[in-house]
Amino acid sequence: MRYSQYFLPTLKETPGDAEVVSHQLMSRAGMIRKVAAGIYDYLPLGLRVIRKAENIVREEMNKAGAIEILMPAVCPADLWEQSGRWQQYGKELLRLKDRKETEFCIGPTHEEVVTEIVRGTVNSYRQLPVNLYQIQTKFRDEVRPRFGLMRGREFIMKDAYSFDATDEGANLSYEKMRKAYCRIFERCGLKYRMVEADSGAIGGSFSHEFMVLADTGEDVVISCESCEYSANIEKAVVIDKGEMSQAPMNEVERVVTKGAHSVADVSVMLELKPSQIVKTMLVIVDDEPVAVLIRGDHELNVAKVKNLLGASVVELATPEQIAKATGGPVGFSGPIGLKITLYADNAVKYMRNMGVGGNEKDIHLEGVNLERDFQVKQFADLRDAADGDTCPHCGGRYSNTRGIEVGHIFKLGTKYSESMKATFLDADGVAKEIIMGCYGIGIGRTAAAAIEQNHDENGIIWPMPLAPFQVIVTMLNPKDEEVLAAGEKLYQDLLSEGIEVLLDDRDERPGSKFKDADLLGIPLRINVGARGLKEQSFELQERRAGERVMLPIEGAAQKVAEQVRTALAAE
RNA sequence: CGGGGAGUGGCGCAGCCUGGUAGCGCGCCAGUUUUGGGAACUGGAUGUCGCAGGUUCGAAUCCUGUCUCCCCGACCA
């Protein structure tokens, strides 16, 4: 591709609305452009990277035995009513009506549609297993889209769905996908971790997330420093450990805590450490208010509450709901005298003489004790794991890092085959429900994650497999006929070698071309200039290392092509 | 959805408080000189100041409404 003929609008300045580095650099490098919140154009360079990622995913999916299909973006509500998700999914599901007032949604994921395909086709165990996948634009009306392609509302996703006759078969399908995912992210040149995850709204029995490690990641990954255990913070198990305090029980005492709004405020006023205070969190579990007690220095984990109670929706209560359930304002809830059910995190069990809210404005209580002053229906692991907690597998220490969730695989079981009646006849002639799995990869997010992990102050540094072009040939002064001729020849030779090359033939000053080349992040740059030509040489510069080496004209294309192929093979 | 901020040439911003000529940098067009890390000079083009109402002799500026975007939080595959 000739730069002068291409559509590649780079920006010198960082756009005002871009916060994270991948978003800034994608905008500056002319890869994407915002059309609306969470909705982007893919400009030519961006599209090339997207296609690279798609192709890696496609190759590995095909190798793993999955078969590509393409389902509609607009899906009938009818199917979603069958699975129950038309009611369950909430506002994230973009719903619309056609001219006949029939309801549709824009697919945020395709379990319903794919299950419908399979149930209409598969009747016998002989037709299983099957794994169907697609690479398609999805839409999720996110509460808060942000960070460019990292959390868009419209985004390109690879979604695969496996269908098996037996549980062992389903596990095998899951395992194949797990391995394929590892190969995909390795091939993309990304540093990632596979972690245990909560299966959330999609449902199912177990799941893993693939996290690209980056400080800007929105997810917290808990990993054990001593063993291989690694989990999303929503899932990471906190073991029940502690010693019953032997301190004598004090009398309950009312304390005025005027204007206290947080555990930190209360801690100061009561002269207690946050770990001696109990937060009473009001949550609405399927429309019913429930109180969850958490030690002051811990964080409530909503996913764990949801799993414990088998609820479909768990939300923090609004101030109005809190007032109604406790009689007091936000910040002053406490366990004593509450009419609603109390659950508590395990850590609360070991506390003595705790500080709690008084269920009235500006009042807290101290010297409060379990059993004597209030009862809890059940203790469980209901808090977020934290740095320094004990690993349940080896007793090692947890540490946390941040990650970007680029892939998520679920073993679904029969959740959808049951509700949507996708059955097959087994060898013994008995109708059984198909056992499913589903497997997603965010394509744009993978590209964004690659930038988060590979950039410097000058721009992007693409790993070779994702690079929009493998080589950029920079003609320093294309008005110089020798330079022009040598650059053109090199360009043609590289093309003949099958290399993806961008020829910077623009009539710009060298400085601008260098800056643009660095910004675009093309892994290898060849400078063609009068200075080098005198010595029958070009200059070869790796984007990452930055060092320039002389490259003899003779055999230059072959040598560079070899280097590209080596880089591709290494990833 | 709660809190905060912003909409002014293609991009980044100033002007608004205290109403009266719409301004700066980058980019763009033409020309001259330049040409190894975002050139210099000269000349030029580009704005219904988000939208709708209102106040006023006069509104980018004040008031009301509305839309959009961004950030923090809540939530989320």
C-alpha cells in the first residue's frame, strides 16, 4: 500500500475524550473514530488489525474443530422469551419493534439463536458433538461505555457454542476451546492469564476468563503467589479462618456519630479500627430486601451473595429502600432490631464488641455481640478476596493484579437446551437434553489490550501477528530520483516476498514520516535515503528496540522477509 | 441511575464571570526557500458558538428547557 493513496488520518494531538492509552493511540493512529458513545468506525488501518485478530481466531477455531456460521444481528423476541432472558436481561438488551410491532433485539450474544438452529437439525446422538461459531458485530447497551474499543456498546465478538451428548463430551469440548484460546492469545503475542470466573447472567456450571494483564484493566485478578490458582475477584474463594476473640463482652453503648458517612468516619468517632466495625449492607434479592454483614475493612461481593441465595438479580438497595427496611438513613444501618433476614460474611463470626449502625440518624452502637444482641441466618464467604488473603489450595498468599477480559469460556450445561427444548435421541432411544458450552472472544478488545501492553511514548508497538503492516518503507526524500527508484524497487521486492508493506511515498519532511511510523507501530521500518544509498544500503529499524542497522541493498527484501517470518513463527 | 465536567472552523483550546468586531495553536489551500526526528516566511479559505425558546436596542456570553459527549461511582459478558 502506498501511503499517499491510502486513507490514514493521523493526529498530532490526543483527542480530548480519550482517557486510556489504547483509545488515544487508536484515535491518533487513524484506526478508529467515534460515531456515538461506545460506537466506532473502523478506519482502514484499524480494520486491518481487526482482520488480523479475526483470522488468528478463525484459524484456531477451525483447527479445534469448530465450524463457522453467521447468525443475524437482529433476533426475534420470541426466542428470548423461550429462554426466559427477554425478562431477565434488563436494559443492556437493545430492544426494537418492526413495522408490524413485532419485538426484536439486537443480539448481545447468541445462545438462543444457535440453540434454535441445533434443535431444528440435531435429532440423534450420532450428530453430536458439534461446535458452531461466528465472528459478528454484537450490541450491548452498556450502562457506561468507555475507553474506546475496550468497552464499546457495539463490538465485534467471536462466539462459539458447543453441543454434546454427554457430560464427558461437553468437558472435552470445553477443554478443546480452552486450549484453542491459549493458542490464540499466545499467537497474538499477549501476556495473559486464565482465571476461574463467575458465570454471571449467561449462567452455567463453570467458566474461565482470559485476562490480558494491564494496569488499565477494569477487572481485578487474584492469583496465588505460590501455586497456579488464579481467579477473578468475583470468584476468588476466601477461606473461613479466624480465632474467636476471648475479650469479655461489653455492654451495648449508643454513640452519636453526627455526619458520619463512611466506615472511615465511624472508625474515627468510635475509636475503633475498621476491622472492629461491621457494615450492614442492604441488598435487594429478587425484589426482597436482605441485610449482609461485612467487616468494615472488607468489600461486599454481590456475585457471591447471588450465588449463595440462588437469586437471579441482586442489587444494592437505594436510599429509599434502606430507609424503608431499617428505619434509618444510609450509613447508619445495623443488625439490631432488623425485621429482614441477616446474612454475614465468615469474618464477622470471630468478632467481639463490634461497632454497628443504630438504624437511626447520627447513631452508632458499640459493644455489640453476636447471639446476645442479634442473630444471623447464615455465615458464608461473601466478600471480595484481597491482597494477602490465604489461598484455599496451597495456603499461599493472594496478590492482585489488573486485567482486561478478552475471552470468556463457559460450560453451560443444559440451561438453554432445557428451556428451549433442544433434545436428541440417545443410543438407547431416550430423549435427552443437549449439553452446551459457550465461548467468547472480544476481537476489538483484544486489539486494544495488545496496545495497552505494547506501546511507548511515541506510539503503538504491534506484535508482528497483529500488525496492520509488517514493514514500512520510508522514502526520506521521494523527490530524489535515486531514492524514489530504490524505494519503489524495495517495495515491489517485499510485495513479491508476500510481505505486507506500507510505502511512505508522501512528500513530507523526514521528521513527520518518522513520527507517523512510530505512532502507527509497524514492527519493522526501512529507511531509504540518499545517505544510505551512497553505501549501497538501506537502514533497518525495529520499532520496539529502536536501533538502526545498515541493510545492504543486495538481498534486503529477502532478509527482511525472513525476519518477518521468524517473528510470526515465534509468537 | 446518582455526582461532576464539557459542547466555539477538521483537531486541541481561549473568550462567557462583567452582553456590543469570534480569537489562538495545529491542520488545510497557493507560493518561495527548505528536507535524517512533527520546517520557515508570505498570502488565503473555513464558524447558523449543540439545539429550541426567553430577557435585551443588542446574546457565544444572562435565564429556561432540551439533546449529546466525557469523567467518578453504582452495575456489567
